[in-house]
Amino acid sequence: RRSSDLNGKNYSLIVNNLLKPISVQGSSRKIKTDNVLVMCRKKSEQKWDFLTQVEKQIKDKSKPSLDKDEDPSQSMMNLMKKLYDEGDDEMKRTINKTWVESREKQERGNLDF
């Protein structure tokens, strides 16, 4: 969208690679004294998890990949390592506590599945 002659200046907003198409006719803008509000109407009324394709790709890259040839227990360990590496302090404490309790049960022979 383009806004011309707003306090003597011209502005334009460009967002490339939207996740899904928008309706230009259904979209609008409101010019206020201290900001410009841009409202875009979706062509289809479905939820967008992301605004752009780039955001979606970044999020998809951060998801753990499921390798069908990999040992399932190794996949689980990789997932736990990723959670631990990216988690906050509380997440790390929880994982450590669970790990210690699991090891203690294994040593006593009381591991329940």
C-alpha cells in the first residue's frame, strides 16, 4: 500500500511473500496523527500461523526432523537434547530431575513402562 502526502512525505509498505493471498479490494488503511494502520483482508477465511513464507520456513527448520532410518531411542535423545539446549532454566531443571529419577528407578530395577 502507498500513502501519499502525509505531512509532506510519501510512505509505502511492502511485505514480500505473504503466506497466503490477500484481497486488495477488501483491505484498507487508516491514517492517524501519529501512525498508519494497515488492515489486510484474507482471500479465504482460514487461520494463518505466520504472516510470510519466510517465517514459516524458519519455524519449520527449527522443528526436529523425523528420520525413519534412525533408531527411535536416538531420535528421542536428540529431541531431549534439543529441548534442553533451547529451553529456559525451568525446562532444564525439569529434564534433569526426570533424568535422575529415571536412572534411579533403572538402578533399583523398578522401571515401569
